Amino acid sequence: MTKTTFAVIAATAMLFAACTKAPTTNFSFESSDLFFEIADSLSQNQKVAEETWARLFDTKGYKTLCDDDEMNDVRRAAELVFAPNKKAELDSILNAPYDSDDDVDLKMKILVRNYVNLQSHFDDAKKFRTSYDFGKVKTKATKIVHDFLPSPVDSLLTFPNIEFFCYARDASNCGSCIIFDFNYFYLYPQGCIESMAHEMFHNYRYNFTNDDIIYSEPLLIVLDHLQDEGIADLINKKGSENTAKNLTELEYPELYEQKYLKALNNSSKLLAELESLTFQNLDGELSDDDYKKQVYNLFPFHGHPVGYKITQLFIKHGLRDQMMETFYNPVEFIKLYNSIAESEGMYVFSDRFVSHIEQLFTKPQPAE
Ligand SMILES: [Zn+2]
């Protein structure tokens, strides 16, 4: 099955842009270039043809990541920000509360803020597009992940295709490519190169994971996310507190930062809850559907805050080598966690839980 990882990735540092034009193999600007053209037309009060919008949403970046509602948001946000005659409506969105998870327009508000930011340096961003040395990005990102992995690193480590589009400040791994917001890269090239290394780790790891087994069990999926994101975050994050703070610096609503910190501070409780839900399900007190729903919603941000907390503890306890030897096996991840949990005052999984996940991980698969 296709695995998609939507990760909120925080950048931390800027690098001065090089001034030579280099080959841009692996990089596609199809979506962002057309978005720039449209933004130019809107800025000059020109009407954008329906056919042009359709072409934009048929480019790989938008087509892969956005559903119809999200495409409508992109169009509405671009018109509000770039067309000069929409200022009153734009101001009303920017002045509206930006702090509720129930807000149906929250995605739209995030988009609008990113486009306003892009517009504030639009000419420079367009120059950056043609002058930045994207060729070096590949070399740098590959070196980062190569140095991170245990040696020898085999030829399965590859640099993915990068699609640039204009959306929220984020990067998404779509399996065959990584889709980056152009403005995000413009603002934080070095942080984004490290994000690419993070995504390359995911892609590399996929070569070793046993997906048929993992993706047949909600519990293994959740543990897999904790392991995958926790290890990958060691590549590009600068500590949990900074990661949370960066969400607000990237102009996400403050509630994202609060949500991240809440999960971080409740890591032990959440892990205990995972075991408790699992036993309720095994003991017939919780239906499979309810179990699935609850465990999928247990760890916010795709498992980042809790997974990263665990992997930082591994580093603290000198367990990096053991963590990397089994980086594709979520059951070994939990066993390694259990070896240090008590000394950290964290929840220790019971023998019953560990036996259960061992059994899930080794169960025979039905013949195709
Ligand atoms: Zn990730």
C-alpha cells in the first residue's frame, strides 16, 4: 500500500543563497511557477481564466495533496491576498480569532498568512527561484542522511523528486516525491534541506519495513509511526521544546504549539493509554472499530512529539547503535523503550503487551 506521511516540519536556520544557476534535476517547479504567474495576474487586477485555475490544480503538487475543498481554499486565499480589491475581506480574515481547533476555516487562515508572507517578498522569491543553487541541495541532504545512518549505507539511499508548490509552510512525503511549499524553502533553505534528509530517511526505511504485517494491525501502525518519526526527527529537530516553539514561529496557530507540548508532557500517560485500550479490545470491552479510531487519534502530529521524546531518551542512555540496528522494527523499538522507561519515570509496558506485539509481528500472513 502507498504510505503517506504528512509531517509538520519546523525549520530552524537560514543559509545564504548561492548565486549560481545549477542543474535542477529532481526539482520540479511546475506548480509554484504557475502559481506565481497567477499571483502576478491577480496583482495586476487581471481576471484569471477558469482554464488556468484548472491547469494549476492539475499540476502534480496540488493534484497529489489537495482535495476539492483545499483547492478552493488555495484559489480563495490567492485572490484575497494578491488581488488589490479584496483588502477589506482579507483584513477581516487576518483579524479573526486564530486559535480554535473547531474553526472550519483554520486551514484557509493558515494559507492566507503564508500567502501574505510570500507577497511581502514576492519579487525576491521569484529571483531566488532562478538564482538559488538547487543542485547543491541534493548533495547536502544526501550527506546529512548518509552520515546519520549506520555504515555501510547501501545504494537504496536515494534522493527523491521534489515538487514545489505554494501552500502552507510544510513538507509532505507522497512516496514517489516530496512536496514542499516554495515560500517555506525560500524562508528556511537550510532547515528545509535537513527536512529533505528527514524524508529521505523515511523513504530509505520503507525498504526494510514489513508493510504487509505492520499495515494489517492498527497497533503496529501506531508503533511504526512513533519509531519512524522519532528516529527521523533526530536528523532535523533541535529538541522538543524548540520544535513546539517553531510551529508558532512558522505562523501556525498557537494551539498547535500547545497541542505539541501537551502530547510531549503526557507521553507516559499516552503510552499507558495505548496499552489499556489494547487490553480492552483484546478482552472484548472495546470493539475493533472503536479501538482503531481511538488508537489512531491517541498520538497527535503523526506520533512526532512522543516518538521524538523516546528517541532522545535513547541517545541520552547511549542506545543510539541499538536503536539504529533495528530502525525498521517497531516491536524492538518498544522493547528498547521498556529497558529505560522505569529509570525515566515513564510508563513500562507489561509482559502481556510485549508478548502481544511480538505475536502480531510474527503472525503468518494469508496467502495472496
Ligand atoms: Zn517524518
